[in-house]
Amino acid sequence: MTKPRTLLAAISVSLLASTSAFAGDVRIMWYSDGVEGDVIQDLLNRFMKDNPDIHVTLDNVAYKVIQEQLPIQLEAGQGPDIARVTNIKELAQHWLDLRPLVADPKYWDDNFGDTLDWMRPDGSKAITGFMTQLTLTGGFANKTLFEQAGVALPGDKATWDDWINAAAQVAKSQQLPAAFAIDRSGHRISGANVSYGANYIGADGKPAKVDDGTKAFVGKLVDWTAKGLMLKDTWVSAAGSTYRAAADDFINAQIPFYYSGSWQVANLSTKIGDSFDWVATGSPCGTAGCSGVKGGAALVAIKYTKNPKDVAKVMDYLASENIVKEFSERTLFLPAHMGVVAKGGLKWGSADKNVGPALDTFVKAAGETLPAADALPPWKWSNAYFAALVTRVSQVMAGELTLDAAWAKIDQDIADKVAEAK
Amino acid sequence: MSAAATLKTWAGAALAAPVIWLASIVNVPLKSWQRATGTGGMAAFFLAPNMAIFGIFVLVPLVINFFYSATSGTAYFLQDRNFVGLEQYQRLLDCSNYLDTATCREDLFWKAVHNTGLFVVVQVALMTVVSIATALILNREIVGRSFWRAVFFFPVLLSPVVTGLIWRWILQRQGLLNLIVHDLGGEPYNWLTDRFWAFTAAVSVSVWAHMGFYTLILLAGLQAIPRDLYEAAEMDGTRPARVFWRITLPLLMPNLLVVIVLALIRAVQIFDEVYVLTGGGPGTSTLYLTQYIYEIGFASLLRNPGLASAASILMGLVLVVLTLLQLQVGRRGERKGARQ
């Protein structure tokens, strides 16, 4: 009688004491902007049906959890087995190298090779994950409002000035609160800065001081805000580097021109419906080009996983060509898989007539990005630069700083961040 | 004894039996403990669970925070951080003119300090005046007094986030207030992007949200003032204003001091409702100390846990002073009460 009791007690204690995952358990921390949570769950259900020995749990969390809590979990050597993240370079030391674990590393190199550097430490050849979506910053115009105002949509090589002037005419004619808005994000204005000749990266790979390109566009932006052409709410009504999107103002037809990015296509399609016609415009031009900034969300394996082989199996499945294609078609996200892009023929899962042309515009605009913009996604200091820009530029817009003082503060903020990271 | 009474006694005994059994089990070690340590030991025994919780969730984090403030780096684990001594404090306090935030190394910290100072002065003054006025009205024999007391207390029960959201929906550009302004033929205004109105909204909303609590304290004080003093004043034909200044206010002073000190402490800690309402904007005009610490410690892409810890310790020192003041006020009130 004593032996079974002792055995039972030992099993109970070990079960209670154990925090490690069971073999075959894979946890994914996932956030959603639109319908992608449902789509990935559906795809995972199929995977589990074919692989009954692996159980995948999808934890849908708020984006804030990914941004604020996941880094702390990772520092503690904990966290999920796989996560969908946007802060992919800065946290790269926590990602698992899947190269020895995936079925065919060459497949990964061939199809995700141009974005693998975005999610691994500098100089590393690791395969840590793949981009679930490739994004590109770009604009959207309310075609119906332009038509009602009798203002022609600016053409392909229209400059920022052309777009703002045209949108201002529409706003005046249709009695709108403002001509345009840009999301409150350093990432969003960086394409425009680069289009005016900005380069954030110094010769040593460290952040360069704010240059004339950035000064040129930010100066215009501040001026447009002071004149009431840019919607003041988005940038001015918050402090620090808080992210604020202006999508709702575009959806509610409060602004004729909105600069955000390709990830908004599904959101706009769902919420605008047939209320008005809208088009994607790509990025307006500056003096150096017409560039947006690429980016996106990556699905990465976490190196603290207890089940690396199972994680690699899940990653292999989700990165396979058919699954990437289906995921992109159903979520309206641009795929990062080079094979899928090269073959083309994506059947976007939307009956909205605005969606297909909008996504095509973004695909076309992806070929027009400038090298200084392409260098930003895999650059370690991008987020520091973006955050400093937002914090200080919004202070200038609120009348708290002069532009000259803001340049000095931006340089100081970034230098502090670099020094802190040593 | 009636059958009902007998049944009641049996039921009572049945319910008490397990408790008595449990007590008899606990009694043995407790008695031994008391014999070994005396009554002081018993006090320690009963305080131990509470002290353990306090230690784990308050004292230990406080000590860890001190260590964080003496380190630099972006890592969260102490062993991965570099010891820098008082460097973070020096950085925060590096200012050629404390009244001009532009001359400070950490200008946002000082901006938050200035904003918090102004907020505390205006909010506490307004809170005190409004709470006294409300308590005086609710102390009178008005129709539906209980209903009005509940109405004024209700916002205290709301979550600060809910409070912030409600007022944001009212005050935003396309909010309820502008709808009313528009319907009355006025020009809608962007209240939350105007520095003056954003500050006014932050102060007003926090007063609205918390005044019910302070009103309750003052109401208790008002009800403790002997009625015969007012009757005597009435017989002497004293004017109501004189009654207020000479009778009500002096006798309400102990409660009023408690209200002022509590409101001061709470105002220094202001965060949630204002964060939801204004996000610290426009610019940084409603950026307060707690939001600065939260942003720099966790939320910002420029996050710096060491600097956030140092800032929180400086803020903690201010709160310690205010708490000591509160204790002093409380003791003085007790002594005065004892003398009376």
C-alpha cells in the first residue's frame, strides 16, 4: 500500500513542480490587426489534424502585450514557443536558430532570403522565422470626395506638395476638418524623409545626426499642421512615442488623403464597405524619390522552447508555399515568400472592388523604395530613431519646441539610447 | 424548552462542532508557541501572513527598484545590467535652470515635474473647495438627500479607465460636447488639442471622479459638529457666512486637513484617467510624473528601466514627505480630539 502512495505522491509533486511544456505542445503568442487570427487558427487546426502528436495553442493577445510584456518574458528566459512580433531585430538574440531543425534550409533561404536578415543578429546566418506579411507604407485617397470636389487625383509621380494641395482643395470644397493625416509613428514619416534625401544610418552603422532630408520633410509636416492642413488630433493629442492611427478619420470621410500602409487595406475594406470609393496611391515623391518603408510582422521561434523539433515542424508548415499563399489571400496581406510573389496570381479573398487595385498599387510601389529606406527594417536602431522623431516632432507641432531645438533633442535621445545599450 | 429552541440549539452545536474541532487542533501548537514566546510572539504570529504579503509585494520590489536605479542598460535582469552608481540620478537632476525645462538633460522628466506641480496645486485647491461645497449642500435637509449623496459618490466606484474613456468620448473632436455646441449653432472646437482646455479637462475630470470620496469624509465631519453651536449662533442672529468661518470651518479643520493631504498624495500619483483622456498631450502639456515613469520604463521604444527607477524613487521621496505630513496631521487631530 505504501509504495503506490509514494509513487502517486512523487508523480503529483513532479507534475505540480514542473513548469515545462509537455512534448508535442507548442504555444504561439499572436496578435491581430484584422482577420488573421481566425485564418491562422484554421490553418493550425488542419496541421493538428495531420499531426495528432503535436498540439498547437494559439494565444491571441493585444498588440500591447507583444510590445511590452513579451520582451520581459524573453529576458527571463521564458515566453511562448513561437511569437508574432514587429520588434524583430532588436530582440533577435532571443530567437531560435531553426537552420538545423527545419526540413529544408535551402527552401527557407531561397524563399525568405531577402528578409531573414531583418530577424537575426548582425552577421548571423540563422533562420529564425519568416515574415507573415510584408508591409509597405503608402497613401490612400477618398476617390469619391475628390470627384465630388471636382479635383483630379494627382498622378503617379506627384510630390507631397501636389498631394497636400489637391487634398486641401477637396477639404475646403467639402468642408472637412483637415486635408490629410499621417499615423503618429516615426516609421510612417521615414519613407517621406528618405524621399527628401534623408539617411538615418551613419558610415559606422550607428545612427547619423538628423540630416537635411529629414529636416526638409518634417519642416513641411510641421508647417502643414500649423496651417490646419494635417489633422491635429493624431500627432498632437499624445505625448512620447505613443502610436496613434488616423484610419478612423479616413473611414469616417473626415480627411480625403491618409498616409499609412498596406496593412490597412483589409481594415478599410471591412469598415468602409460601399460608403465611398477609395484608392491606394503609393508614396508621394520628394526630391530624391517616391519611397515608402518596408516592414511587417514576423513569426519567430523562441530559443527558450522546450520542444524545438515540434516548433520547427509547425514553422515548416506555416512557411510552406501553399499555406503562405492561402494566408495572404485570406488576410489581404502582401506575402514575403519570393516564390509566391514570383508566381503571382494571388486570388485576394475580397469582393470589394477597391481591394485588388489597392494591393496591386502596393506591390508596384514596393519596387520604388530607395536604398536608404530598404536599409531600415534590418537596422538595429530604427525604433530608437522612429521614437525620437515622434516624441520631438509632436512637441514642435504643439508649440513646445522650435524645430532647431527638436533636431538637437532627437540627436541627444538617440545618442542616449545607443549609450544605454552598451 | 420548546421543540424549536431545542432544534436551534442542536443546529448551533452541529455547526460549531467542526470549528471547535479545528480550534482544538490549532490550539495545541498555538499554546506551545505562546508558552515559548509570550504574548509578543502571538502578535508576531498573527501579523506574519500580512507582513509576508507586504514584504513580497512591496518591500522586495522597493529594494530591487533601488538597485535598478543604480544600473544602466536595456536588459531587465539585474545581473545583466551595468552598475553606474548615482549616474541616473545625476542625469535626471542635470539642469542649469530648473524653471526652464529646455536647459535640463532630461527635459521630459522636468516637464512632467512642472506639469505635476501645477496639476497638484490647481486640482487639490479645486477638489477641496468643491468637496466642501458639496458636503455643505448634502448636509442640509434637501429633498432626495440620500439620492444626491449616491449621485456624487457614484463616480468614485468607476474604474479610472472607464472615467477617462467616457470623458474622451465627450470631449474629442467628434464627441458629445461638440455635437451639442454644433446643435446650438456654435463652432465645434478641438478641446483635447488645446493646451489650456486639455489641462482644464484633466483637472476637472479627476475632481469629478474623486470628489465623492472626500465629500464623504467632510460630511462625516460636518455631522459631528454639535447642533447646539448652530442654535446658539442663530439665537444671536449671526450671519450664515460668519457661522461658516467661525464655527463650521474651524471644527471641520481636522477632516479638512486629512482631505487635503490625501488629495495631495493622490494628485502627485495621477495617471490612469488622464493617460486615457489626453495621452499626456497636446505635446507634453498633460504628461505627469507617473506617465513619464511608465513610458520610459515600459512603453516607449526609447525605454530605459534604470532612469525610470531613479525617477520613481525621487517621486517616492515626495510621497514619503506627504505621508509623514498626513501622519502628523492625523496625530495632531487625535491630540486635539483628546483635549476636547
